[in-house]
Amino acid sequence: MHDKALFPDIITQLPRADIPVAGIDSYLLQCADHQVVFMSFEKDIEIPEHSHEAQWGAVLDGEIELTVNGKSRLYKKGETYFIPKGVLHGARVKAGYKDVTLFNQNDRYGIREKKS
């Protein structure tokens, strides 16, 4: 999967994020204290409950059902969400979902090694 229609070369030329979930195409913008990840999901995925530093996301296309602190809500194209530091959350991501996510930490994800 390589979504040039949504993500232009300025994004697709970024390093790939090493996210240990099958079916995600992701690009990592590394900053000194933060990370920005551009993600595209090719199939339905369930992300188990977890927590980390604060996270803000903007839905570019599709839908995601986020459960944050036990409360579920469906987010669609054009909507944003915020998850505070340390708050338990999980998600049901629908195929075709795309977003840009800012993590308030510089080591949330590493760079995926290129296949030789």
C-alpha cells in the first residue's frame, strides 16, 4: 500500500515508522521532543488498550472508534481527538482510515528498517 493520492512525495519520502501492526502504511517526521506520524490503514484493525505520553490526531479519511478512559466515540474525516498523558485507550480502526498524529514524545516509534 502506498497512498500517493493522499500523501504527497514530501511525506512519502519520510522514513517509515516501525509500528508493529500489520496493515498500516506510516511515515515518521522526527522532531527533537515530538513525533508526527502520517498513517494509512488498509484493513480493519483493533488496537489493544494501552497508554503513553499525550497524543493528538486529525482524521484525514475514514473512521476510527476510540475508547478513551472507558468511553467510546466514533471519529470521522475532519475531526480531531486528544488523549492525555497516561490515559488508557484503545481503538477499532476501519479499513481506509488515514490520519496525522502528533505524539508528545520523541521515541514513540522507531524507523522501520528497509528490506534489502
